[in-house]
Amino acid sequence: MFSIIECRNITYYYPLSRFPALIDINIALEAGKIYGILGANGSGKTTFCSLLRGFVPAFYQGTLTGEVLLKNKPLSDYGGLLAKEIGYVFQNPFTQLSGVKDTVFEEVAYGLENIGADADTIEPRVIQAMEKTNIKDLALKNPLHLSGGQLQRTALASVLVQEPDILILDEPTSQLDPQETRNVFDIVKALKEQKKTVIIAEHKTDLIAEYADEVLIFEKGRLTNRGNINHILSSPDLIDRGVLPPQAALLSNKLKQYGISFDSIPITYDQALNVINRLLHTEKR
Ligand SMILES: Nc1ncnc2c1ncn2[C@@H]1O[C@H](COP(=O)(O)OP(=O)(O)OP(=O)(O)O)[C@@H](O)[C@H]1O
């Protein structure tokens, strides 16, 4: 196992806060996996994402103990080069706008210019990122005139274009319709095929169940659970911990109460179909 990013003994207080937003976080994330970050509002998902990207404490200030290592080196050693290694899509896509570009095309190209990409490669890379995120028809629009969903897709394109090894996406689909939401998750899946590491904070547990390799559950600043996604997402107590269980698990746990037994509780639509098929076949025999 190759740990690409690791948190050691992290506790963090925002400035003037009496309560820590992150408490005693120890975790090593492996390269090439998709991690789903789940938890109730205010549980620490965004703070954890900001920590991994170095915004905590560099931008937010506050008091941090412990350390974050990226490829075995402290995050602070990377300085401005961190943007090349880790792409970050903010929960509020407006935050992502440079504020200095007049068109969506220029906005997507901006990050590439900043990391000193070869001028000949900029245009094809921007076009490719815009195609993936379905924003090609917005190329000449002013970024300030976009809808929330268009802005969110532009923010994602500006990060994808830089092709970082790690992508952190903080609720990247909060303003997207179902089809665009699915498209974002398909992009995430394709990134995994390219051996990228994706860390995605989301409330849409059904999609996390389908696409993630592992989940991390946050509760009041603590990382209370990580690991096998089927095991964690099928747990009946998930809802008490601020996470809506996947529909398949909700239904199956209910059926269990009526005496229907399962070898394992399904967490995705396909797993549920398989279970129902098996149950029907057993019934017929
Ligand atoms: N800039 C800030 N200054 C002070 N406290 C903050 C700041 N940002 C977040 N917090 C506090 O830190 C805790 C964790 O917040 P965080 O935004 O990480 O939660 P979250 O799990 O991402 O929530 P949500 O699902 O609502 O996005 C909360 O108690 C919140 O009030």
C-alpha cells in the first residue's frame, strides 16, 4: 500500500473557537482510491478537506497540532507547488472564481497559466476539460453570469484541467441536476482509472455507495469510522450519526425486521437487484 497523504495526530481550532473542529485525526489515504467523506452538517468534512489542501491553517489561521504529510513530506514544504499536486473544488463554487477573467474559457485556462503549463498545451487541455464537464457552450460567457450549476461545473473544469494527482471535491454536486450529478461521478470514476486519488465530501450517500472505495465518517470533529464501505453504509445506526443510509440498505434493514434474512445488506441498486433475484430463486425452489 502506498499512502499518498497522511494525517498524524491532528487537532485543529478555528481562530477564537473554544471547541476543536477536528479532534485527534490519524489516517493514511492510499493512492488511486476514491474516498467518500460523510457526516452531519458541521461534523468537520470541509475542515478536513481544507486541512488536506493546506488551507487549514495557512488561510484560516487558528491553532493546528499534528502534521499532514503528502508523499511523505510535510505539506508546508510544498509552498506554491501544492496547487500542482492537489486540486480543490470548493463547496461554494463562487469562491473558486479568479475574479479577473471575462470568459469561462479564460477562467478554466487561468489555473493552467498559473502553474506555468506549456502554452501549446493550454487550449487542447481546456477544451478537453470543458467537454468532460459539459460547459463547452458556455466558453464565451462571463463567469459572473453563470447559474449555480454552471458555476459548479466550471469550478470542476478549472481543477480537472490541471491534472493533479489528488482531487478534493467538497460537495461538488450540491447545485447540479441528476444528470450532471451522475456525470460528475462518472468523471470521478474515470480519474480513478487514471490512478488519481479522489476525496469527495458528499451528502448523497447512494452515489458514494456506488462509486467510492472507502468511506470516512465524521462526527463532531472526530473521524469515527473508516474502511469497508459495505460494512459501514449498511449499519442501521448510520442515521443517528448524521448520515442518510443508501436507499437499498434502508429498505433491506426494514425487510430484515419483517423476518427476511440477508447474507449481507445491499448498499447499491445493483446489489439490491442481485439480492432480490437470489431471494426469488430460493422461493421458487
Ligand atoms: N471559518 C470558520 N470559523 C470558525 N468556525 C468554523 C469555520 N468554518 C467552520 N467552522 C466550524 O467548524 C465545525 C466544522 O465545520 P465544517 O464546515 O468543517 O463542517 P461540515 O461537515 O463540512 O458541514 P456541512 O455539511 O454543513 O458543509 C463547525 O462547528 C463549524 O461551525
